[in-house]
Amino acid sequence: MQNGIKSLFCDKQEEECGVFGTFAPRQNAAEIAFSGLLALQHRGQESAGIAVSEGNTVHIHKDMGLVTQVFSKERLASLKGHIASGHVRYSTTGSSLLANAQPLLVRYRQGYLALSHNGNLLNAMNIREELEQKGHLFQTSIDSEVIASLIAQLDKGDVEKAIEGCMDRIKGSYSLVITTGDKLFGVRDPNGFRPLSIGKLPEGGYVLASETCGLDAVGAEFVDDVQPGEIVRIDARGLSRRKACKQGEKALCVFEFIYFARPDSDIDSSNVHLVRRRFGAQLAREHPVEADLIVPVPDSGISAAMGYAHEAGMTYSEGLIKNRYIGRTFIQPNQAMRESSIKIKLNPIRKVLAGKKVVVIDDSIVRGTTSGKIVRMLREAGAREVHMRITSPPVRYPCHFGIDTQTSAELIGHSHTPEEISKVIGADSLNYLSMEGMYKASNLDIDEHCSACFDGDYPLPVDTVEHNKLALE
Amino acid sequence: MQNGIKSLFCDKQEEECGVFGTFAPRQNAAEIAFSGLLALQHRGQESAGIAVSEGNTVHIHKDMGLVTQVFSKERLASLKGHIASGHVRYSTTGSSLLANAQPLLVRYRQGYLALSHNGNLLNAMNIREELEQKGHLFQTSIDSEVIASLIAQLDKGDVEKAIEGCMDRIKGSYSLVITTGDKLFGVRDPNGFRPLSIGKLPEGGYVLASETCGLDAVGAEFVDDVQPGEIVRIDARGLSRRKACKQGEKALCVFEFIYFARPDSDIDSSNVHLVRRRFGAQLAREHPVEADLIVPVPDSGISAAMGYAHEAGMTYSEGLIKNRYIGRTFIQPNQAMRESSIKIKLNPIRKVLAGKKVVVIDDSIVRGTTSGKIVRMLREAGAREVHMRITSPPVRYPCHFGIDTQTSAELIGHSHTPEEISKVIGADSLNYLSMEGMYKASNLDIDEHCSACFDGDYPLPVDTVEHNKLALE
Amino acid sequence: MQNGIKSLFCDKQEEECGVFGTFAPRQNAAEIAFSGLLALQHRGQESAGIAVSEGNTVHIHKDMGLVTQVFSKERLASLKGHIASGHVRYSTTGSSLLANAQPLLVRYRQGYLALSHNGNLLNAMNIREELEQKGHLFQTSIDSEVIASLIAQLDKGDVEKAIEGCMDRIKGSYSLVITTGDKLFGVRDPNGFRPLSIGKLPEGGYVLASETCGLDAVGAEFVDDVQPGEIVRIDARGLSRRKACKQGEKALCVFEFIYFARPDSDIDSSNVHLVRRRFGAQLAREHPVEADLIVPVPDSGISAAMGYAHEAGMTYSEGLIKNRYIGRTFIQPNQAMRESSIKIKLNPIRKVLAGKKVVVIDDSIVRGTTSGKIVRMLREAGAREVHMRITSPPVRYPCHFGIDTQTSAELIGHSHTPEEISKVIGADSLNYLSMEGMYKASNLDIDEHCSACFDGDYPLPVDTVEHNKLALE
Amino acid sequence: MQNGIKSLFCDKQEEECGVFGTFAPRQNAAEIAFSGLLALQHRGQESAGIAVSEGNTVHIHKDMGLVTQVFSKERLASLKGHIASGHVRYSTTGSSLLANAQPLLVRYRQGYLALSHNGNLLNAMNIREELEQKGHLFQTSIDSEVIASLIAQLDKGDVEKAIEGCMDRIKGSYSLVITTGDKLFGVRDPNGFRPLSIGKLPEGGYVLASETCGLDAVGAEFVDDVQPGEIVRIDARGLSRRKACKQGEKALCVFEFIYFARPDSDIDSSNVHLVRRRFGAQLAREHPVEADLIVPVPDSGISAAMGYAHEAGMTYSEGLIKNRYIGRTFIQPNQAMRESSIKIKLNPIRKVLAGKKVVVIDDSIVRGTTSGKIVRMLREAGAREVHMRITSPPVRYPCHFGIDTQTSAELIGHSHTPEEISKVIGADSLNYLSMEGMYKASNLDIDEHCSACFDGDYPLPVDTVEHNKLALE
């Protein structure tokens, strides 16, 4: 538990996470959560945690690392109970804090609750300051502590009502899994920024998971997505659902389809792989190019590259091979090696690329540095031409709803046109998928998704977004 | 962080601990705290922690284990700042919880504070429930969180005043080290149950430590003990002290002299080794016995055994050798080995004991099981007679002020006379030091010490002691 | 270092491994080896090791785990020298022995040498017994110790000559990287069973690597493959090569192309990805099927599935998604979970598969159990028909040259016809690539490859293969 | 396993170690060895290991660290068998090598053997070179590998005979515990430099241990010491003993009594505590001094200080308190702290020492630096006079038989008279026990002990001692 005050109290949690919950009568909830979190591991590799409960007894274990590193067989065996709340957290450099790991387990007048959160609140600091003014204290920098504090304040004996009251206060994105001694709750914010699905276990009981791949991993049958603004309660009497606040403009993060989610997941009923394929096909229609090969940047570009190649009637091929054993945190012993770290992660197949005109498909460009390295790598491998095609529009605005993006100034798409970016990265051409085409091709409803990182049209007013970092310096 | 609800929220902190603090301008506070905690390690081997601060920046690291295990050179180097709060925690079986490790670092409206606590509150649960009724939540089971919550509530801009207000509310034993971004506080409860000393660093600044051996370890010169009911504040302007509440009946725990403290420490100006020696001498006067050898149970019986032998003009000798490499938590692979675990910890010297009448000196008897094993071990080694002499009166009442004792029912001194106990443990004779003799011989003032575990005369009313464990089941 | 006598002395090393070496004047050999081994990690995840040397000084570090787990920044920094020998070892269940990790560092009359070995000797036990009869002892169960013992015996001052003499004695497969205080050797057995490539470093010096992806990772330019029966010596005078024994029948393991090697590697000048694509195309020609989708079993089936789809003019699609975070050794808490472990590793995309006739492409079938689970998984995901196509002939004979295959009895291809296997695994049809077609399509010369696992035609007589396991029971 | 060639192959094993063995039919040998090694932990804290065997099955586990750190409950449970060989190794700075940990497990033509060694060979390098000339190789730098190699060479079917043959070749000090699949051997060199005792288990079978405290820890009854030149064999037929070579001049290391052994151990029938007491008494007779207090340097000076005080009729007192939680390897974050590290290990009791004339009793002086710090510490604590008395003669010659002493040049006793040393360390007076007095008082026979470090009269010719370190540079 190494903390700096800046990281502990100031850095907003603008990261992706995965949440999982289960109410599994006569079953081992920890084992189910373990399998479910394994499937959600791509949503967060920094820390993992599971809290299990049963009546007055609750056990929690959480630590830095992958799910398989955090949970030994012995640990799992010691977590007895039939209700579980689980969490995986994204790895950001530097501020890897055990204190910020989830679930957050708290005790208050009505008992205890364990809370797992995916998302980012816009007004956490305001509520926090308000609670601090009343004399409350905080021990972490995570929004989840604010949510738990509000629930604790509002709960006069009906936790569901307290959760509802909390939803009236908090603004932003949140998919929550909350467990008490006899209940499991799933909560999704009124805009439905982050996904959350419900599954039914074959031997009785239910699970909640950020993505349907988490349901599949435990053999659960898909029931429905938790709807925006909805509270799902699962207890001994079964599943009950209700709209807890009036739904806002539906605004599922479209980047879930572009990059975050696993291809085998369905989000709000659309399959991620198929959506990506359609992005690629549309990209081929919008920005065709005479070339010999369509090559994806693995893994996120694969589905779209297939769609592009199929639509264009061109040859799809692997051309860059990803090292499967390098996590996000591998060491780079010295500066020279850091420079060449991309070579360790990706290696071109010379015999495939030599002399060829190549179209390389990637999901997005944030700062442009990696794209430049990839173009250079392809040229050094003998590619005659390198045309980059991006399966989404230019990222031009920061996200305030749960993704750890840069400030506008760091986003190359904010300050440069595609033509300029093409020059910066050294490509023969660079084109992005149009916003219109992206939605049209994929059958995703533009009115039900958040595309603010592309067009700055935030579903919630963000002029009030707290400048927390400044405020504390 | 493995927690059970029972251990997390219910088990009272009836353990010894060690606290350390430093305000060391232009010095590395973490290194000073590291050395200081090493010297206090005997007060707690379960977990260790250090929080360092400097203006808006605070860093904390704490983990399960010994000081040398928790702090690597790299860890220490990363803890930059000139103010530090440190803590070591006693190892109790089972409930070893990282969540309960200290210091406790919290943020509230006035900034942050890090708190290290040695002692036990009588009304923590009452305050806690009161705060919970107001909507506060808790994340640990330690009293320290209650103290921090009160301070956060009371602090309107003057943290010292808030600490003072907190002292008005909390009842029980507490020696506290509290740090903020620019101040170090030392606080001792009105009865002065637990020790706390002030030292002056050779290169400027001050330290606070549970025992003077912690001052010695960092080369600090002893200044004074923090007085009962006193708040000591150390900041850029130097040291300032004031009585924060009217002093209660002074009630330093006499067991600090009997067992807890290191012999080289002075507590409230009395040296522990010398006090123990006098206990032994008095014991010789009260309960002489014709014998060949005076043998201590190491290590706590050593000083007193010397005093007994010297007074009686008898031969002092090592007769039981302690294994120096066995911590409190060593594994005992199976039942048979557990039975014989005392053999692994202590081994008699047969050639010293064979055919001899032996007086064995121990500090106290709690349940009597270990004493019985020691008597048997001495007889098996050939001792012709085994007379046990205890350097304190019979322990007959549980402690409510920071020692992890049993309930009355488990205290053999509660239900048995010395003669009966002598039979139970198989000794030829068993005698205890008298309360009167203990104080008279040692020049400790009986009116300034808590001897409640011997006579049940608690310095604070304990009929209101919370029955937390029951309350939660 | 946990050993059983059976595993320590009896289990033959029938596993894949990766070797790497470098002679890098004025450079940090350990860092180069680290990057190279990262790229070879797919050849072995059980243990990793690097020995660096320079004159009379040699340092070695090896441990169980992935390259990134075994080597911290500090470890690498402590391995000073410009010559390195590195190794990664395959993870087999149960017998994970640190004692068997490589490189093997030994001292003998001429100094020391560090040896890394990929392959398997046929007569290791014979030589071992012979050496034992002369009074030698052994401390590991690896063939490498036999090789080192022979070299030590034969080296009268010219280590290269001793290596040559050793090659006259040992039979089987071996690609070796051997380092001394001033030399780096690369050695490949007369049949060239296992690959080994030479690269030139941009800043001077050379590297050796099992696959060319290891050269790419350190920015080395491909020079040549070490030829069968050749010894390559690299020292201060540069690179020198010579045939050390008459070449046998060239017999590169064709499974390197089918399964082991990384697609971006070239082996003996053929690119692995392209060869696999051609396998797939030929499979389409040999065993066409009316279907809607061509789906690979990731990752090894991907290249071939592309080739199949392209040749057949059919739609290639991802249909099974692999969990990228599950290593070979993840825990399966209980029996029920073990049963469903394939679900945690692979998940079908229902929306892609539902109602479709699917051709699933895999590289090989060993026992058939996994294939059966995959077929079932595809059907449960809604596939109307499941046709399995295998990009190699049936595996019917055990390997004696470095692959950890089962005995004949365990190979389903040994006892069952493809039609029977198809029924066992529940497929609508099952077909294998023909041996003839495999070689013809890929332009690999059948006379230069070992296909013994398919046809039992071992390049070296194996009737004398030692029955080590029996011999020791 | 981090090795440098210098440490791996050159540094002689001039360290103390502890060995333990058991043949325990129908019992768990690993658990017995675990308890035994715990009791011998003071003889080595660097590494620990246990090999258990039963017929064709042998298991070994060894690692760096204390016995309790190396062996978890799970590890012990996995070591099944009724014969065990165990070892603890002394911690020397820098060259902490897992490769050098023991027992050494080897396989050779007759099967396998596991060997644990305490001592140091004089001609290991000669034999090693001879074996290397024959083509043998070595993988460690420990003498034990030379011993095992010789046994492997000589064993034509009778391992006991081979051990006997080995004893004819090796010169130096060795107490060995050797296990095979059905036998346990205890071996002591012809001079009996290092101790080795035999005990009988209450439930059948035997144990061997470096010291009798190891017998006590497992409840074994002392049978006898292994005699110099003797081989003790324990197998299903029971215990058998025979003189394997003609006994040399008996030369038990007298430093076992002075410093190494635990006070509760008997070595060759003399109790260590009592011998030390007599050393102290004799020292009082030889070098009386008018003083107020006799204070030991804990722990090794304790027994002797009691003897001194008793003989002189003076007051024995604790005056220096040792931190019980600081191992030999604790970190000292920076130079300033290293300087003061003695303060962290030892703390004076000011109230005991202030104004007093103090006699401080220590066991020996090697380089004199620590003695100087202790004298200074006592003075700073207020001692008016500090007289140092050493319970052995000046150490003037290096040990070649198993103790990690300095070269003559580093031994302050080699170049300085006691008077000079007294000045160097700043004492008011310094006196050593005379050699004659040491033996006379203790009833130890001077002709049966090695006192070469005092008088240079080595029991074996050491002019032929190998200058290994030079030879390799």
C-alpha cells in the first residue's frame, strides 16, 4: 500500500474496469466470481478483488495483480459464502494503489456492503467536499467511496431506497455491483455509459457481469442487460427490477465496441466482433485503396481488418505478430530498449510484407507515437506502401466517463487534420471511419451512444467537471 | 487483505502496539522511523507501517510482517518527507488483517492526517454507533478509525483543538502519534495507561516513541515523557506542550514493567531492568526457598531472577535456553509437534539441573498451561525440586486497556488459589509477589499505576464496557 | 527446488525449448539475451535462465517462471559481461524442477562453460550409464548434463574439438548454445531436427536464436541458419563455421511449421505463417466442404484458416475467442471447474456461429479430448454443422526428438481412423491434410524434414530408444 | 541462483554449518528433520534444506532463508519418506548462493545419495583438479561435491566401503550425514574437528545432529557422540558403528565451546554452558579487577560473565540489551545508519551503568572494530571505567577447518599485543583468558582439542593448504 497524496486523493479514476456479481444459493460464490473475473481480465489488469458474504459473515481478498496471481486455490477456498462482488481494475502507470483496489467493503449502521464500480463520477469531488464539510473522512481516492458514503447516509433501513437516493445525487457513469448479507444489486447509470448484463446460473441463482463473456465463462444464460437507470435486485425471492430514476439520453460508450470489449461479448444485444467487422467493411467503402494486403494491428484491429478485406475483395493476412507473453508492465531495462519496446511487442513478417502495398487497420489513434512506429516497422520489413485505416473517427476530446484518455492537448486528433497526422506518422495515406458511417454500418443507434470523444457532444454537461488536480495543488 | 466480518468489525483491539513519530527538518523521516520501529519491534510483530509527510504530499507503506520484512531499502527510499508516523502491531492468531494495520491515513476537509495508536478505547463502539447513526461508515475494526472520525468531525481549522475535543469524548487508553502536512502530535490519555516519550534529535527536530529504547536507537536524547492528558505539538516553531484535559488518576499499566517493555527502556523515569530486579529481590524476601539454583524463564524472567539470586545469596544460572530463531508464528506441522512445541522454544540444560533443587522465576501465569510444561521439562531434565516464583501477583481480572488477555474464566488465577495452581502445574511450591511488595520494592507509586488485572480495581468504570462480540452475533 | 527421484532422474526431456546466445563486444549481453528470450517465450514458459561471461567471470540466474518474472531490472543489471547463453523451458505439469532449469553452468579442468539445449538425445542414458560406470555422478535429469560431461571429458585444451568429439557420441536432436569465457558456440545436430539461426548485431557482434523472431527482437540482421552438423564459433576474431560431422539425412521437425514456431519466424528460410497458409489452402483443395464460415482454433489455426478460406473463396471469421490472460498453469479450483476449463480459455461468438455450417481449422489432434470439447462448444453456440479440418496428417507415432508427446496408446490417431475420430469428437466430418499435400503445397522438401510422428519413419533408429522409466523402477 | 565465478568456484567454504539426519521407520522424517534443524538454526541462517528418501524415491527441497521461511507446512507435507538428511548453512555476506545450498543430491551408478556436510577440506581443490583431469565436471563450489564425487568413484556396490575409501583421501574437517534409499550414515573426520551426536527416537529409529540440542528438540535420547574416524550406519537392521580409519590426534574445535554451540548442548559429553561458566570463573582468577558490575556482551558472553561474577563475588547484571528481531542480514539504508548499526543491535541500560566501573565480558576479538564500538557505547552510557575481559586467548591464526575467519593480517590479535588492542578499542584494561587456564578450568583436554587459531599449532599440516583464490586469478 504505497500512496502519494496526489495519487491517493487527487487522481480521478478515469479507467476502464470490470465488475462481476453473483447470488448463487448453495454454490461457492467465490469460485464463480473467479471464473467470471478471468473472462473480464481484459478490462483491468492492475488489481483484482472478491468479497463474499452470507448473513453476518463477509470475507474479502484483494491485491495488485492478475486474477490468477491474486487468488490461489487456498485463498478461494477461504472465501465462503453464496453472494459475491468482484472487480478487476485497469493498470495505469505509477499510481498502482492497493488502497484503491475494489470491491470496497464498508460497515455502517445497517450492516455492511461491498461495492464494485466501473465508471467515473462527474461530481464526486463536490459530494465529497460536502460530506467532508459535515465531518466525514475518506481513506481512498476512488469514487466508490463517495457512493458508499452516500448510501450509508441515506440508508434508514431500506438499502435499495438508499441506492436510489444515491443515484439522484451522483452524476456520471457507473455500473455497480453491490452486495449485502442477503442481497445482490446491479445498478446502471441513467445514461447507460458502461455495460452490465444479467445471466441465470444453470443450478439456480444469477450473475451480473460487465460483459456477456463473463456470463459464458460460468455457464450462465443471458437474461438481459441492466437497463439505464435501473436497479436489479437479486435475493432469496429471486430477481426483481425497477427503474430507479428516469432514464437520461441513452449513451453507451461506443469505444466499448471499438476497443474495450472482447469480440465474443454482446453489448446491449450487439455482438462486438460483428460490429467491428461492419466498421471495417464500411471503412473499405469510405476509404478504398489499391493495395496487396489488408493487415490488422493485433488484437483490436483483427475483426475490422477481416471486414475491410471481405468488403474490398482483398487479401487479409497476418503481417504483424504480437508477443503473447508481454503484459502491460514488462520491464525495459534501459532507454535504448524502451525505444525498441514496440519491436518486442510486435514483429512484422517480412516475407509477407516485402514489396507489398499494405493497408494496416487499427482501432484508433490517440497520441500517434505508436502509429508512427508501426508504419516505420512495416516499411523496414519491406512494405512498398503503407496505408493506415482507422476503424473510428479521430479522437479529439477527452473522455469524462471512465476512460483514461489524455487532455485535448495530447490528442493528436485535436490539433491535426488526418492529412497532417498521416505525415507525422509517415504513412502513404491515413483515413478514419466517418461518424455517420460508423453508426450506419453497424446498426448502432447514434442517439443511444456516447461519441463525445469524437465530436465533443457530451451526454451530460461537463463544464462543471471538477478540476480536481488543480484544486489540490 | 483477508477479512472476516467478525474479525473485521467485531474483535476489539486488546493488543499491545508500538508507536513512533518524528519531526526531523532536512532529514529523512522514514529512515529515522525505521530505526525507531526496529527498537520497538517487541511491542508488535504482526504488521508495520510508516507514513511520511511534507506539505501536500504524503506517502504511506504498511504490510503484514516484521519491520525488516515490510521495508526494503527501495521502499524506504520512496518515502520522502521530514515528518513520519510509524506503528508496529502485535501478532494475534487468526485475525491478522492488513486492513487493520496502522498508521491510518485519512483525508477530510482540512487536509489529511496519519494516526498511530497504542491502547484500547472503552467507548469506541458507542461513538461508532453514534457516528453511524449520523450516516458515517467505517472500513476497519480499529479504534483508531473512530478517533480519526471524531477529529475529522471536530476540526474546523485547528487540528490541535479537534484532538482536544476528541479527548473529551473518548474513554480508555491511548498513546497517539498523529502527523499532518506540517505538524507532529503526541497524545497520551488522561490516565497515562500506555507510555510515550519525547526525544531530541542531535541534528534538530524531535521524536516520539512508546519506549525510550526507540529514542536510543536513533541517537535521540530523552526530553521527557508525554504527561497524562497532554498534547505535545512539534512543528517548525519547535516543541509546545499543554494539558488538553484534566488529568485523571494516573494509571500507567504496571505490566509494562512486569513483561512488555524492553529492559533498557525507562518508563516514566524508572528503568525496566532495575524495576524487575527489585521485583525479584522482593520476591526472595517474601518467598525464600532452600534451593541450589535460581533459573529464569527467558527472556522476561531474567532480570528478576538476578535480583532474587542476589538478594537470597543464591546461585543464578541459565537453565532453560531459548531458541532465538522462532518467532511467534512458526508452523507446527502436526498435533504431536504442537504438543511438543515448548521443547522447540525452550530446552533445559540437563547438566545444570540434574539433581538440583531449582527455583524457576517467571513474570506471570495466565492460563497455567505453559507453566505446567516448564515444570515437567525441568523435572525430566533431572531437577529434584521445582519451586516456581512469579514476579507479580496472580492475574485475576481481564484487561480493558490494551492487553490481549483472556476472559476471567480463562485466567487460572481467577478461579484457583496459588496452592491449587501449584498442584495443577506440578510444582513443589508456587508463590507470587504480593501487590504491596511489588510496589514498595520497586519505588513505583501504587496510586499512579493500573493494577486492575490483579485486584479488579479499574481506573475507569468498566461496567459499561461494550460487549461487542455478543452485540454483533 | 522440489524434486522426486522419478522426475529428477527418470523423466526424459521430451519438451520444446528455446535457446539464445550472444557475443556482443562492449554491449550488455544480458539485456540482449533478455529481449531475445522474450521473443522465444512461446517455446517454453516453465523456467528461464541467462548466464553471462567475460574472461574469468561468469554470472548466472535462472528460476521457474516467465522471462519477465525471472528477471527484474536489478537482476539484469547484476549480470555483467558481453557473452551470454540463455534458455526458456517448456512447462510440463508436475515436474517443474528448478534443478533442471538451464543454462547448465559447469566447471572442469579447462575452465567453465554454460550450455543451453533444445532437443532430446536418444542415447543419453547409455552415455550416462557409461560415465557412471567410470565413477561420474549426475545432479540433474537433463540431457544437457550428459553433453557437458562428455565435453569435459574430451576437452584437452580445445573446446571446439571437444564439442566435435561430443557430437560423434551423442545421437538425437540438439540445437546448442555454449558459452565460455571468450567464445560463443552454436551447434546443430547432423539431422538439423531443431532450428537455430545466426544474426548480426547492428553495433557489432552476433546472436544465435532458436527462431528468427529472436533476432528481430534485438534488431539483429539474419545471417544464415546454423547448418545440420555444423559448429559455429563466435569470438573476438569474428564468426567461423565448419562442418563438425558429416551431415545425416536432413530432418527438420515439420511440427515447427505446424505448431511450435511463431508465424513471424523463418525457419531454414521458409516463413512459418506462409507455410501454414499454404497448408490451409491445400487442405481446402483436398477436403472441401460446403459451409458458411471458416473458423480457426486460435492461435495456431489462424494462418491455415486464412489459407483455407482464401483458397475456397469462403468467409473467414473469428468464431472462438481466446482468453489472453490465462497461462498454461492457471488454477482450477474444483473438479466441476476443471471440466469447464475449456470455456474459460475459449469462448464461441454465438451471433457469428448461430445457424451456420462451420469449418473449424486446428493444427493437430493428439488425444482428441479438446477437439471434442470444441465441437460441443460450437454446437451449443448454435452451429448447424461442424466440420473439422486438420492442417497436418494424423499424429500416430510418439516423438523421440524433443516434443512431449504421449505414447502411441494415448494417440487417438494411432488407434482410430479419421472417420472413427470424427464420431468420437462428434463432428459432422473430420479430415486431415495428406502428407504428400502438406509437403507439396508448402514447398518444404519431404526429404529434409522429420515426419515420423505421422508415418513412423524415424530419421534415426529408435529401436534402441531407452526405456528409461522402466529401467529405474 | 545468482553466481559469480569467483564465488561459485573459488571461495572456500570456511563457514560453520549444522547437519541433521534421521532414520525413522513409519514416521515422517521431514517433520523430524524440520524440528531438528530449527534447534540447529544458530549454526547457519543462510540456507536450509531437507532431502527425504525411501527406496527408489527421493525428494529434496532447499532454499535461501531460515528453516521456518524455507519450509511451509505444504512443503513439509510433500516430502514423504522415513529417511532424511538436513542442513543449515551460515550466512556470509555477498556470496549467498542457492547452488551451494545443501544437502547435495546426486545420482551415480549405484543409485542416489544425499549429503550434508559441516567442515572444510584441506585438499578439496587437489582432489577436484585430479578428478577434473580425469574429465569430471563440477557444478558448485562446495567441498561436498568433491566428497560425493569420490564416493561415486569408489562405490562398487558397497557404499559404506566407498565412504571409507573417501575418508582415506580427504583431509580436513568433516561431519557428514549421508542418506541413500535405505540407509543413514553419520561420519566424523579422524580428528573429530566438528561435533556429531547420535540419538534414539522414542518411537523407534535414530537421529544424528551436530549438537545435542537437535536431539532434545525431537525428543531423542542421547546415545553417544560419533567418534573421530567413525562411520555410523543406521538401517532396517539398526545401528552399527565402526572405526573407518585410524583416529588422528583428536582435535575438536574449542571454539564450539567458546562461541558456536548452544549453551544447552553437550559436546563430547561436556555441557557448553558449564564450560563457559568455568571459562569465566578462571578469567576472574587470572584477571581480577576492582569494579562495580560484571556485564556480558549478549548472548555469547552471558554464561562466562555469570562464572566471572560468581567467582569474583561481584554483581552480575544485564547492561547491554540485544534487539531480538534483527537478523544478520537486516538492511542499513545508508552510510550513517550503518555506522550506528551497533546501536540498533545493542542498547546500554544507562541507569545500570551510569557512574559504574564495569567489566564487560565477550567471547573473543577478531578485528576489534565491534569491541571498540561497545566500549564507546558503555562510556556514553555513563560507565566510569570499562574493563574488557575475553573468555578465550587472542585469535592470532586463521582457521582452516570450517570457520570463516579472516586472514592473519586482519586479525588484530596477530599484530597487536593485548595492551595495544586495549588502547585501540579504548578500554581501561583488556585481558584474555590464558590457553592453559582455559583448558585447566574447563576440564577439557588440551590434547583433544584444536586451538590452532590461538597458537598456530594446526592438527594437520596446512603448509599445503590450497591458495585457491590466488590460483584462479
